[in-house]
Amino acid sequence: MKRIKLLGVLPCLFSLTWGASVFAQDPPPPNFAAIDAYMCNYNDGKNRGDLDKVVAKWNKWMDDTKGAPYSAWVMTPVLSSVNMPVDVVWLGVWQNGNDMGKGMQHWADNGGNLGDEFDEVIDCGEHSNAASVNIRPPAKGWPGKSGVAVFANCTVAEGKTVPDAMAVHRAWAAHLDSTGSKAGMWVFFPGFGQNNPDWDYKVVTSHPDYLSMGADWESYTNGQGWMKAMEIGAGVLSCDSPRAYHSTTVRDAGINPAPQ
């Protein structure tokens, strides 16, 4: 991964002007976690085994140098398309912006040799940041050693607001409660490095395994869940075709998935 260079503070952090009113005041305004994402391809002759060796060194370095709490996953595409041509995604999270600043500064000051080793294995065309808020807590035991992460880009309809869209996602979370779903659900608002996306936010769904993903697919299709989705979301938002990734936990720092 390319070493982080501090280039100064941008005057506006998030590209979507949702400000303090992302959610209505009922429920209270949420706490946001800081997302760290790399979109990468393997260099010639390199593969996941090579990446895992560097990750092991990085984990030891994080332990030895006592970096800010940071959880991380390595994700490989399972159900994707040619317009997402990446071999691997690195997804990390800090609990808040202060920890993000500490973690980035620590890496910038001390991660040089490891950064070079990552660069020998993977070439990351995008390194971006997002603000994450939890909509539905994941099942007990999250994160496990592996799971399935599903990403969709969503756009708020003309004349509607982001709080309107968040109300739809909360209603869908309540529907998932009624079906016994094991999925956790987050919304990622774009931040640094997103290059003026033509969507407003991502919805990220985490499953503990493929059985959970399949059960939700069955509930949505043959269980007529799509009718509920149309009922609560029509005219408010639209989302593109989701992409599914096999997710491996490479560091668990105990980040709270649903901070209050």
C-alpha cells in the first residue's frame, strides 16, 4: 500500500452535504466510524499468499508499536462484474476521527519499510476514506474469521433528503429483525479520495457466512421481501446491483460495530 503523505486539511471533509442532519433527531444523531479502503490488484507473480506474509509482519508491527485501535479485513470478489476490476480490497476501520489521525500519523512516521513490502505485492489504484454509521448490529460473534460483505451504491431521489433515505434503511432493518436475518448493515458516506462519485452513499451488509447470505436472498425473493422493499423505499432512493466479497478478518481491535 502506498505510504500516506500528509498534504494538509481539506476545507470540506465529506462530499455529500448532509452535515449534522443525516438522521432526524429521533433517533439521536449517530456516531461515525472512520473507514480506510484500498482497491488493489496483485503485481505480476504475486498472490494472496504473498500478501498474507506481509499482513503477518504488519500485525506484529501494530502489536509492537501499539498503534491506534484498528480493525482490518482483506476482501476478494465473489459476485462482481468487469466494471469493478480489482483483485483484492483492504478495508480498515478506526472507531473515530481522532484514532484515524493517530493511526495515519503513526503509519506515515514509522511504516516506511512495511509500506515498501506491501507495494511489492499489490498496486492500489484507490485509497479512500468514508464515514460509517451502523444501521443494524451484526450477529453475535462479529467479526468472525471470515464472512461475506456486500456493497451497493445508493442515490437519494430528487426531492427527497438523506434523512428520508436513512428512515427507509431503518425500516428495512426492522424488517430483517422480523425475518431472523443474521446480517449487519452500515451506511458509508464518501469522504477523502472518492473522486466525485455519482452516488450518495454505500450500503454495506455483512453476513457471517454464505448460508446467511443465501437465507436473506431467499427471504427477499421467494419470501416476497422485495414487496416490502418497494413499499418502504419506492420514490425515496435507488441502489445499484450489489457486489459480494469474501471477507477475511486480518486484525480485530474490538471496534464497536454499533457505537451509541
